[in-house]
Amino acid sequence: MEHELDLSQFDYELPPELIAQAPAERRDASRLLRLDAGGGLHDLRFLDLPSLLRAGDLLVFNDTRVIKARLRGRKASGGRVEVLVERITAPQRALAHVRASKAPGPGTRLSLADGALEVEVAGREGELYDLRFPARVLDLLERHGAVPLPPYITHAADAGDEARYQTVYADKPGAVAAPTAGLHFDQAMLERLDAQGIERAFVTLHVGAGTFQPVRAAHLRDHVMHAERYVVPADTLRRVRETRAGGGRIIAVGTTSVRALEAAAAQGGDAGAAREGDTRLFITPGYTFACVDALITNFHLPQSTLLMLVSALAGMAPIRRAYAHAVQSRYRFFSYGDAMFIESAHQP
């Protein structure tokens, strides 16, 4: 079916004022639109989430931690430059997006953070630049970098963003964009779910800046998906199997958790071993899900790969109806916006 899909089928009109520029006052204060397995829509609050879950369900969270990946500075020639680290490849090496008036060639030195550090361009890998840092990349970013807010958020990152553009369970540094479905969970919500007998497990997928890049191919079959690093621990794989055997549902918290779980399922191998690697998994309508029954997620950009993923889970027509309803009902969209609870149209 994939070859029949065109980019134009995943467009919708979004009034700019519905793009959330700041988070809700409390993490759990957002709205929640439930799209049930039959295509029905239900306007709820995120505080209602426990009523949609039952003992024995397994919530799978992405425990990646957003790094302060944005650096600004100048080339030796004096021209301004902006660096957005995409992936740390070695303690002192990283692949990064570099914005400058002229593409810097190998050997170019970039003075960043008001001269506090200097990096060297070692080469290129496609659209990304291979940069050499003078010390551990993570340490230098923590000291000199800024939180890389999405391109549709117009204010510069501040201390409030450092706290709120991060999940409360963030653990493993490496993402340049937050797994935003998890931003709605605070400690009190996690404790309520624990008390209700809802199981919890973790995967790690380091979200890249590619998550915001538009699909440029008119036909989905021609799109090349960006790669992201993931790890699904052996314990998580075991708990997925046990949940399934016990009749519980696997509920992914965020599209990144879906991609990690489905990539691990496709990888195969020893049932008792962790699964990890780079994934370019592109989930579009017609995809057969191996282990995800429901999804907690935010609202996604028009023509984005994430909108295609949720359309694969719920069906294209139900998602179109849900998004039209969300626009009409003035839900808040994207990273700092409201949430959806989507039940698979394919579940038994």
C-alpha cells in the first residue's frame, strides 16, 4: 500500500495561534483527546489518563535526556555560525548541523560561545559536519550550550525551558529534541499509575533534529528517513512478552518509543538480549505493528513522518477527523501542546 501514499494526503490547516509557545502551568494540566479503536473522539484532561488504563498494561517511556546542543559563534573569517549537535560519535567528536553564510570546509576552525571553545571541522557526512571538540562534547555542551527548542517556538531558551523541555525521568543524555509525550507526566502521575498496577518500562531513543525536517518527496516511497540511535533493554523486551502473555496492552509514551519497540521487533535475535542500533524505520499506513496497542502522543506537524506514524496506528480517516476536531476545539499543538491517547484500530 505504501507506494500509493502521497505527501498531500497528510496535510491540514493549522492556525498559527494554536502552536503552543510555552508549556502548561503544570505538566499534567494539558488536555487529552482520546481516539478510541472504533474512531470515536473523547475530550478529556491529561489527569484522566489513569481511567483509560487498567492493571496489567505496560507503559513504555523513552528515557533519553535532551542535551544543550545549540552553540553560537564565529568562523575565523568573522562570519557568524550556529552549530546544532545532532549526534555525539566519540567523547570529543560529534556530527552537527552548521548554519553559516558559506559552508565551512575541512580544517575550518569555529570559535563558539564567545570564544570559550574552538572546534575544528573534520569533514562532512551528508548534510552533517564532523566536528572535533577540545574536550568531552557532553561536558562542553552542558557548560556552554543552549537547549535546542524546536524551530516553531519563537523565544530563546531560558531556565524555564531547561526544566520543562525535559521529562522528569530523563536519564541518558543524547537527544536534541524532547520525547514530548513524556512532558505531561509528573511524579504524582507516575505514583498514581504505580498504585493502579500499571507497569512501567523504558527504552532509549536519542531524538534527532531530523524529527522536525519536512518530508520533501511527493511520494512517500521516495522519502529517506533520518537515522536515530536506540536501545531496548532485555528487561523491557521481557516485560513486553509477559504483558502480552497476560493479556495486557503495550502503550507507547511517544512516537519515539514506538519506533524503538518496532525497530527492536524487526531486528530479531536472541530473545534474552538487548536490541540496539540505528533505525531508519519509516512507519506509514499499511504498516503491521508488532507490539504497540496504544499510543500517548502530542499533535504533530502537517506532512511530518510522525503524522504518518499515528495514521498508521489509528487509520488515516480517523486521524484526519481527530485533527480537524482538535483545531476546531482549540487544542494546543506540537511540543508544548496538548496530548492524544490513540488506541490502535488493529488491536484484537
